[in-house]
Amino acid sequence: MGKRNLDVATSPLSATAAELRVLLGQLRRRLREQASQGDLTASQISVLGRIERDGPTTVTALAQIEGVRPQSMGATVATLQAAGFIAGTPHPTDGRQTLLSLTPACHAWIKKHRAQREDWLVHTMQAKLSLAEQKKVADAIGLLKRLVEP
């Protein structure tokens, strides 16, 4: 089995995978640079993204998913509530807990920042890629989607 792992690690496909991983990380950083996140920390942005994707949740569930102590998550959530990005409502079946959801102001903030990043990407692709290259990028998206499908 050791030989097989060595073959995979030195294969052209392995080099492609490594290059793709690095490139995606660089692209992600560039996109983050394009829309100022204000005074939000990476963990606060992560929490907002988690609630946006997964829907209303509790501090305990967020802490577990994010791999932090509930007390730490409580502080993160309190800051986001004070900023008007998260609102809490009583849990329908457990009165001891609060369900956290994004506020309309947060949805607007997310939409604005996403649009700024996408606008940068559109302009960058127009400036740096020919129409044929833009088409290749569009075609590659379908292939990349298949990599993340279960």
C-alpha cells in the first residue's frame, strides 16, 4: 500500500490537486480583500455564514459545529446581536434555549458584500481573460461542482 500512496503523491493528478488547492485559497483571499468585512472577525463571519446556510440554530449547536466552547460562542453571538446582525427567539420546544437567526440588516449586509466580490471577479475576468478563456472557466465550473457532490 505504501507504493500506491507514493505513486499517487508523485502523479500528475496529485500535482494538479495541490495546485488547485493553492489556487482556490489564493482566490478566496482575493475575494475577501474585495469587500471590507468592517470590524467583524473571521469567527463572526463564519457564524453568520453558518446561520445563513443552515438556518436558525442555538449557541450550543454553533459552538459544537465551530469547535469552540459554548462560552466563547456566547461572546461571539452577543457581539453579533449588539451589531444588529443576529436576533434571538425562544426555542419552540426547549424554553431554556434561544434560536438565533439573521436579521434583515444582516441579509442586506451579506448581499452587498457578496455583490462587491462578484463585481470584482467579473471585472477581473473581463480584463484578464479572452472570451474563449471565460468560456473555459464557465465550463470548468461544472467539473468543479462534481468534485464537491456527495
